[in-house]
Amino acid sequence: MDGEAQILTSSAGHGKRGGWITFPFTIATTAGLNIAAGGWMTNLTVYLIKEFGMNSIDAAQVSNVMNGSVSFVPVFAAVLADSFFGCFSVVWISSFISLLGIILLALTATIDTLRPQQICKNDSDICMAPTKVQFALLYGGITLASIGLGGMRTNIATIGANQFRDSKYQNMFFNWFFFTMYIGTVIGATIIVYIEDNVSWKFGYFVCVAANFIGLVVFLAGSRFYHCAKLEGSPFTSLARVIVATIRKRKLTISQENWYYGPHVNADQTMSTSPSRSFGFLNRAALKCEGDVKQDGSIAKPWKLCAASEVEDFKSLMTTLPLCSSSIFLSTPIAVLISLSVLQALVMDRHLGPHFQIPAGSIPVIVLVTTSIFLPILDRFLYPTWEKFIGQSVTPFKRIGLGHVLTFIALGVAALVESKRLHVAHNSHNLNQGSSNIVPISVLWLVPQLVIIGIGEAFHFPGQVSLYYQEFPTSLKSVSTAITWLVVAISYYLATALIDLFRRATSWLPNDINQGRIDNFYWVFAVIGVLNFGYYLLCVWFYKRKNGNKVVDHGASKASDN
């Protein structure tokens, strides 16, 4: 590789910064923090049920809210990074906050007085509820750990990609970032979860503390190598100015004789052609009227006149939002399926041989393992083969579309498997009512649906990040990587609301899921997934029509060929 293409020079005069020398630090940080996250997040539902005596559906709801928060925080963190503090500061502060949260969780597992000592046994109605102090420490730890993880996740991706000028290497970094994120979570969700279930919750949580601490230290150790982009103020201010200026000039007529304000275009700071025809009403914000511009060419009234480039940035967001909205019901079924699969696993036979039992909290790791395996397969084999025989690149649109199809197929498979499990539950004479609800059917029946979900994520998740990173304005690069997590956050919150709605309106989701109909729940989401796929295709058609099919895929498959 060309060394000059890999090394960025700091404008502050601190020597050579950026490039591949930063890669070990950002990837090791990603690994450490995701190992910690995998250890406490994936087993949280089981911890709440076994150690705090929570109702199973309530514990799943808490887990959904937590996952939603982890995915919602990145948006605020990205705004803070782009506008005020920069990615570097937000990453290390978030990592420290995450560390404090996991320490609190470890304390609840270590000190007996910080959790209820008498919890519900054998489905008894007699149990001691946690005290306010115990709940405060528990939820305080979950909140801090969630905020910290969310604040770190997208900004470490952005700061890693910012070390490279070439989009080929940026996308190569994204692929490695996702691969490391998934592998780290897999390690946490298997090894650490096994420790929690078979050694002690205390020891498992302190392993999470150690992994988080190491990730933080490694990130700070690479500080002298990072190239940090210069902050230019809040990009959202310019977006707000476009709205205000458009409203204030709504009565102006747009014609070919109009002059638009565009800095650095020519000597009089104007351009004689309109910015673009899409969302043409927004062009009024850049119309140059008397008194809008000072003698030196600068804007005299910032909330009445915007640069044409600012208008175009706003338009790029407008055209991308429908695509983002189509991904909400792509992620919502995934959130539902993953959270409910833990509850299904708790009442299934989890033994592999006479001496080993799969932890229920580790079941979702099948998704992560599958995605981790298929990311390099797609990158190194499928995408290059597709380009060779079809003659076209696998664009982000195609990746996301395949993710849609695989998701609703997985939901259909999940519904069929749950019907099978319920049939065995209702006809088994070995089901001990009132003491043990374990159904004599192997937990491995859950594997196919989770594998299909994992393959789908390998297609659509990196595809979404790549699309938004390419299409968003330069000033919103951190926000672009956060949009995917925002969609996931909304999906988890929506999943929580829908579970609660169906629990109230139907008998499908009782505390004892052997008496419920989760299969009907899955069928509903499968139908919604098909309808949402149709909506996605419409969004893509309109997007390409408005933008002239301008999206070019710079996937890592191309980078690997160079």
C-alpha cells in the first residue's frame, strides 16, 4: 500500500498522524469494550430473573429498554463529538462511564445486601421484592454501562475511519470494526456468561470490569498517533438555519435569474445556477437578496441566508431519512426474536452431553457468531464473485435488501419452531406443572432462525453504515455512523411497546410461555416484514430517481483487490 495514502498529516503541526498505525489501538479498544459488553448485556435477563426475582417478560422488557438505550445514546454522543468535544474525548469519557456502570453491577453481585436475599422459588407467589436502594444501584449500573457503551460505539468507528483519506480504506476499517465488535461480543457472551452461570456472577462481572479497563487504557495509549479533525461548530445549527431561512423567504419566486450564495465559488461569492432541483423549495434559503451579504462577501443575516452547500447538505438528509425509516421494522423483529429466544431457551433442554449445559443468556451469541463468520466470507468471496460474473458491484442497497428478505424468512422459521416446541410442551407427560416447566425438546431447534438472522445482519448492518457514511455531509460523519444505531434504538423501544401491547391485548405472552402463543407473535412480525420490504423497495426507487443513482459502492471487496 502507498504509505502516503495511509498517513495523514496533522494541521496542528504535531508530525505524522493517522493511517494504519492507529488501527491496533482502535481495534483493540473495540475488542475490549465489546467483550465487557457481551459479558453483562447478553446475560442481563437471566441475572434479573435469578438474582432479583423478576417476572420473565418484565426482565425481557428491561433488557429491550437497555439495548434501545445503548443504541440511542450514540446519536447524542455523535452530536457532542461533531460539535463540541471531538471523537477522542467522547470515546475515552464514554469508556470511563461504562467502566463505572459495570463496577456498580459487579458490586450488586458481590455484596449480599445490594440484592434481595429471598427471591421467588418454584413459581411461588411469595417472594421478597428488591428495596429502593437495591433497585437504584442496579438500574444505576445498567444506565451508566449503557450510556458509556453507546457513547463509545459509534465514535470509535468514526475516529477509526477518519484516519484514512481513501474511502476504500475507510470501508475496510468498517468491515474490521464490525468483525471485531461481533467477535468481542461473542467472547463475552460465551466465556464470561459461562463464568457467570457456573462459577459466580461476581467473578464474571469483574472480568467485564477488567476488559473495559484494558480497552480504555489501550485507547489512551494511542492518543499521540490519532489524527483528530478540526471542530467547526455544531452542524445542526446550519441545518436549522436552512429551515428558518426557507420559511422567511417562502414568498420569493425562484427563477433562472436568481443568484445563490455560495462561498468560494467566484469573486462575488455567488453562483448563477441553482443548487439542485430536488426539494427545490429549500433553494430559497440560498437566494441572495439585498442586505443579505456584507461588502466583504460574508453573510450579514445568518438566519436569512445560507450557502448553497448548506442547502445541499440538508437535502442529502431529507432524501436519506425514508431509507432510514424502512430499517426500523427491519430491526424491530430482530430485537423481538433475540429477546424472546432467551426466554424460550430457559424452558428448553439445554444439555450438550451429560455434563455441559448451554447458558440461556448465550443463545443470542449464535447471531453474533454467524455474522462474524459471514462478514469475511461475503467480503472475500461472495462480493468479488458477484462482481466477476454479474459485472456490477454489490451496492449498499442490495445488501440491505437481502437483509430484509432473510429477516422475514427467519421469523417464519421461528414461528414454525415455536409451534413445534408448544406441541411438545402440551403433549409431554414429563412436564412438571408448578415446579419445572422445562420442555423435553433441544434448544438447538432455535439455531436455524438465529443463523438466518446472523447472515442477514452480515448483509444489512454494514450496508447501512456504508450507505449513510457515503451519503451524509462531511460535517455529519459521526452522526452518519450513529444513524444505524438510532434505528436499532427505536426498534428496541418499539419492540418493548409491542410486546407490552400484545401482552395486554392477547393471551400470547403470559409469564409461563408454555401456556402462550409466541408463534402467533412471530407470524405477525413476518407479515409486517414482507410489507416493510415492499416499502423499502419504494424508498430505493424514489431515492435513485431523485439522486440520479449516484451511490457508488466502495466496499472492502474492491479494496482487497487493489
